[in-house]
Amino acid sequence: MELLSLCLSDIDKTKIKKGSNGKMYLNIVVRERKEPDKFGNSLTVWVQQSKEEREAKADKNYIGAGKVLEFKSEAPNTPEAVEELPEMDADDMGDLPF
């Protein structure tokens, strides 16, 4: 899972587009950093540039950063591991609503 923090104040409002559904959209780019920053952020976020901006080598509008979170399961989630779990009897199920 990627956890991002965006600075809404730094967004160029001209880059926000209205979709056919009436909702407002902003195209962004998320890229992995070469080295994590001093806060441990390994991702950087900027507003997507137009083709003309990319060709002109315009500065990117950086609006945020983030990091990748990894959840480590203590028990493997494999068919073999599930088969090894103890079986439950009716008393173990107690007040289950189903």
C-alpha cells in the first residue's frame, strides 16, 4: 500500500479539469525516489505535465511525497497453512451472526 500526503495549496488550479460527470480531476504522477528523504518518504508526487511542458523541460510542480507500507502476516496465507488450522466446533462459533 502506498501512503501519500499532498499539499493542496501547491496545486496549479489551471491543471484541475472538469470531467463529463461534473467532477473535478487532477492528473498526478507518483514515482519512486532514488533515495528516501529525511522523513523516510520513498515516493514523490507531482502534477502531470503536458507534452509541451515536457518538451520545454519545464519545472515539475511537486505537490507531495509518500512511502510504501508493507504488512507482514505472521501466518502464511496459503492453502496448506489454512488446512493446518484447527477445526472449530459449534461451541467455538458462539454468537456469530451467520
